[in-house]
Amino acid sequence: MKNYTDTLRSHNLKATPQRLAITDILYAHGHISIESLYDVMIKKFSSISLATIYKNINLMLENSFIQEVKLPNQKTVYELTKHSHSHIMCDRCGMVNDITIDLNAIVNTVSTLENFEVSKADLVLSGVCKNCA
Amino acid sequence: MKNYTDTLRSHNLKATPQRLAITDILYAHGHISIESLYDVMIKKFSSISLATIYKNINLMLENSFIQEVKLPNQKTVYELTKHSHSHIMCDRCGMVNDITIDLNAIVNTVSTLENFEVSKADLVLSGVCKNCA
DNA sequence: CGATTAAAGGATAAAAATTATTATTCATTT
DNA sequence: AAATGAATAATAATTTTTATCCTTTAATCG
């Protein structure tokens, strides 16, 4: 398992046990909601405060250490920042996975046609995953 | 201006003055948040309750009369249901607009490659609009 | 039309989610 | 190892959303 101590520090974040746990959980789960993150964290830190979760998630967001993924009809989940990518979400089991799709053609078309300077593309494809089908 | 009385009724929703106002506002604004909707509504109905806004928005969502659009770093907005489409959002002024993009190629690729049955694609392109550039 | 009825609105309370405050504890630097 | 600035936990305060209760109203039908 990767140790995130240095990564945290390079983002100007002290490497506290709580933060290392959060990063480990994010790494292990891929995507997780505040609620679920708290449920997992409370097992390791029986006295952790929900405010600590929020504070750290918001700090990590500001530092672009993590990113938020807003999903249709579901709670927002968070993931470690990686290369730009899209998501698939199963409406049955709630599974969320990364997918790499080349959106350059679309971005270029919109930039010229709409005269709109695109800097980011958030795409979520929802449907039914192979396990639930 | 279109009269939404019959449209509301066809969705099993009574055509009350408050609901007609909500649909008019949605039509005029294109996209609006709960907060802004309340701000506009209170001008016409000085004693309207915020709960009424929430109740109606949720009812209209259930009936697919309207749809919610989750935006990165911004409050969720709502729009009248229309043909499937994507959105562009300006990071400077907050403007949100519909755009029509053909995502069939992407959907098909993902369906076969990931063995995932796609039923919906939510795409938000963010950046800088022509007015803000 | 006017009465009936199921649904909607308004006021308010309650619940859920998020943020702010503060004293204490801890990670890092020297 | 001590000093210091930052993080944590506990708690309070806000904000957002939903539920309840009672009154009012839109739609239906004679």
C-alpha cells in the first residue's frame, strides 16, 4: 500500500494519522461519500468528529489533492486527483468507476461553435453495470 | 408566453398559481437554483413558504416534469424537461446554457468496451463564456 | 354555477448537512 | 527535547431540506 505522507506534505498538508487514513480509504475505495468515509473512519478513530472529515475534505479539495464527483440522484463522492477522466455509475448497485474517454473532439467543436473556452469536462454515464445486468 | 396549465395537468399536477409561476420562471431563466427560485417567487407571493418551493420541485422531479442539473462547485439548478442535451457553464459569471452534442459514439464505445449498459449521459463543460473572455 | 373532496399552500418544527469556534493535543522544525 | 503553528475533538451555530398540522383552493360532478 502506498504511503501518502510525502504526497500530503507536498500539498502543504501535515501528515496526521487521520489524513493518512483518509487517503488510504480514498485509495482503497476509489470513490466515497462523506457519510461513508465517516463510517469507515469512526472504526479506526472512535472519537473522530464529523467536522474533522469535512475540514479535511475541504482542505484537500482546495489543494487539489482530491476532487469531488457530483452524481445524478446520489450523494457527491470524492476521489484522489489523477489524470482527467470520466465516470460510469450503476443505477442499481451505485458502483462508480473511472473511464478514459477522449473528449477532445467534443471540446474543440464546442469551443469554436459556441465561442466558449472549455477548461474542464465532467461526464457521468449512468446505466446498469455488468454485474447487475 | 406559453401557458403551462395543461402540461402540469398532464403530469398529474394541479395547476396552482404558484406552480404556474414556477414553470414560467423556469422557462424564462432556463436554469435556476432553489435559492434563486425562492427569491423570485417571494416577489409575486409575499407569503410563500420555502417548503412549498421544495415540495413542488421534488414533485415535479418525480413526475419528470423538470430535471436537476448538478454543477461542479455550484448549487444544483433545475430546468424544464426537454430533449436530451448537455450543458456549458461559465466559471466567471455562472451562466449555464444547453448545448446539443451527439454522444452516441461515446455511449456505444463504453457500452461494448466496459460491458456497461448506458442509459443516460450527463455532461457539463465548464470554462469561460464569450462575454467573460 | 355551488357543493364536495382530494390535494396544495403556509407556518412552523424537526431533521440533516455543513460550517464555525475554542480549548487541547500533536506534527514538524530547530 | 522544546517551541510553535497547525490539527483534532467537542460543541455550538448555520444552512439546507423534510415533515407535520391546519387552512385554503383547484378540480370534479351534480
